Amino acid sequence: MDALTLARWQFAITTVYHFFFVPLTIGLSLIVAIIETMYARTGNLLYKRMATFWGRLFLINFAMGVVTGIVQEFQFGMNWSDYSRFVGDIFGAPLAIEALLTFFLESTFIGLWIFGRDKLPKMVLAASIWLVFIGTVLSSFWILTANSFMQNPVGFVMHNGRAEMHDFVALVSNPNLWSQFPHVVLGALTTGAFFVLGISAYQLLRRTKQQQFFRTSIKVALPVAIIATILVAGTGHMQAQYKVQSQPMKMAAAEALWHAEDPAPFLLFSFIDENNKKNTFSLEVPAGLSLLSYNSPSGQVMGIHELQAQYEQTYGPGNYIPPVALTFWTFRAMVAAGILMIVLSLLTLFFMKRKSLEKHRWFLWVLLFALALPYIANSTGWIMAEVGRQPWVVQNLLQTASAVSPTVSAASVLTSLIAFTLLYGVLAGVDVFLLSRYANKLEDETPITPKEQSRPNEHILLAPKLS
């Protein structure tokens, strides 16, 4: 493999691994904030213990996300120096704001929340963790501002072969950003909710003595899961409609649509022959793609061959077709995982309403393994978004082959690729060990009694009796 291929593999591996932690940080911080608020309002010690338990898992995940995210910054300058030189003037602003403002917002109030326990008023603790959640959302906004420029370059001028910022307002009002941002954040909330559902289902399967604790955890996470899964599907649909206009080649590849059609069918399944640029067998829904693209059973969707000819005329000879099979199947994996999560959320609500969730042990097992679904959806969604843009690293401006560092050898990239893959493998083991250890630690604690739950103020439990 050459340096370009290895650099792409390294960035893909480290980025996908890092993104295991980012959505859970956002989603779990919201759930902890909700629980902390419930404790502040009621004084119920069960909520205090829940905030401590889920907060501990949040902190483990947050720390792993920080460690793995640092590598991303260095790769820009080391493996992708020509890319950094090209977009550095634009990327500098949102990444600096993310690092100097939102990350310090998160870090400051995480510190208050951790070390202020039993020292600060309950409402101050609740406000602190809410500000942590807001910080995580703002952090994702600025990262996505940078990424959206790669998908849809706006607010720039070309000067001396570089893209330089011309209009900051255009950068933060990028249509791609506002179609992408809500979809990503809602996906993160789904991740946090299904994490709580999965861990709670596992504990109920063990018939833990903390039954009330995990039943209540499910009651808190379930509304988040239902609302987020439905909204993430809606925002994903709107994002796909936008991509049909802004990145037609990506969407043509995602649908394995080789020729323009009106009406265009939606392919449920297809054997894709990329060498001969055709599908050998397809199971399709007639006019389905036109309906999804334009909310109408008629409407032309451009095909790969027509777009390739158009790009050759505009940008010169070359191959402008992304890996079709990978884009096609990652898109369907994301959609399938999303649909399954909607169904499972509604089934959980059904069983909870009938007060029979724990009687259906098979369903608890399903919820446990469903913990993987948001990770599948997040990872395949990003793979589709980035692979489907190829051969461009900045859409229509800079190709990936022109973005790699010209002086970094393949041997150097291979060495760092192996080192980071092994290191991240070790970190993955540590993360699973810590999460498993602290997820089971609650079993050793004495359950909260109904009498303790009913007490409005925790200090009553700690005050000595007066004779």
C-alpha cells in the first residue's frame, strides 16, 4: 500500500474508534442531567444514587473520548499536511472555538459536578451537569461546522492556492451544517438512551437486588429513546433530500443508481458489479427513490454515469465515482439499525405500560444486544458520509490524493497505523473493563428503601437524633 491508502486507513480507524465515545458523551450527559434535576427537585436518594452511578460511567467514557480525540488533531498536520495547508485558514476558527470555549466549558463544570457533590446546593449541581451537556452539544456544532465545509464549501475565497475565510456567517449558516447537526445530536441522544436501556436490561436479567434502581433508569431513558429515534429518522430523511441536490454523486452511489431514472426505484437489496458498473440483481420498490427524494412518486434522480460525464466536463478527466458497494450497504445498515431502534423503543414502552417487561426475559436479552445498534448506525452513517464524497476531501475543490503529506513515507504511516491500532485495542479493553466493573459495583450497595425515597431532604438522614 502507498502512503495515501495507509493514511486513509489510519484516519478511518482512529476516527471511527473516537466516535464510539463522542455520541455516548452527549447522550449520557443529558440523561444524567435529567436524573440530577429530579434529585434536586424531590430530594429522593434513589435519584442521587442514579446520578452517581450513570455519571461514573459517563466520566469513564468522557475520559476515553478526550484521549482518543487528541490524535485527530495531529493527523491533520502530519499525514495530511497539504489538506491542512489548503483549509487551515477556515478550519482554524471553528476548531479553536471548540477547544478554547466549549471544551473548557465542559471541563470546568464537570469539575464542579464531581467535586461539588455534598458540598454545593443540589440545584447548582444540576445546573453544572446541564452546562456540561450544553458544552458537548456546542462542541459537536463547531466540529460539524468544519466538516460541513468539506461537504459543502461556503464563505471562502481562493488565494495563492488556498481556501481562505471570507464570510464567517456563511460558514456557520452552511445548509449542510443545519441538515447534519440535528441528525448527529439526535443520534447521540439515541446512543445514550440505548446504553442505559441495555445496561439496565442486563442488570434485570441478573435479577439484581437493585431492581427498583434499574426499573427507574429505564423509565428515565425510554422517553429519550422514543423521541430521539423518531426525530433522528425524520432529520435523516431531510438530510438525504438535501444531499440529492448538494452531493448527487454520493446519493446516486448510496442507491447504486447507475443511470438517471424518472421515476427512480428504491433498491432494498442489490448485487453490485462495480467493475462493469451495473447491478446484476436488485429487489426494488418502484418510484420509491423519487418519493423519498422529492416527496412525489415522479421526479428524476441523476445516475452515476451521467454525473461522471458531467464532472469530467467540469473538472477534467478522472474517476469521480466513489466506492459504490460500500456506500450502498453502509447507508442501508444505518437505516436498518435506526428502524430497529424505533421498534424496540416502542416495544419497551408497551411492556412497561403492561408492567411485564421483566417477565419477557427474551426481550431483555434483545435490549442488551441492542446496545450495539446506535454504534452501528453512527459508524456506518459516517462511513457513508465520508466515503460517498470520494474522490473529494473538500467537495469539488480538493481531491483526497492531493491532500496527503508529500514527504511522509508509506513505512512511517504503516508504523504509526500499527502502533495506534494496537494502542486503541488496549484502550478498548480498558474501557470495557472499567465500564463492566462499575456497572456491576452497584450490586454491593444497600438498596434505597421506600422510606428513604420519600424523605424530601437528604440532610434529615444525616442529622443526629435530639433527645
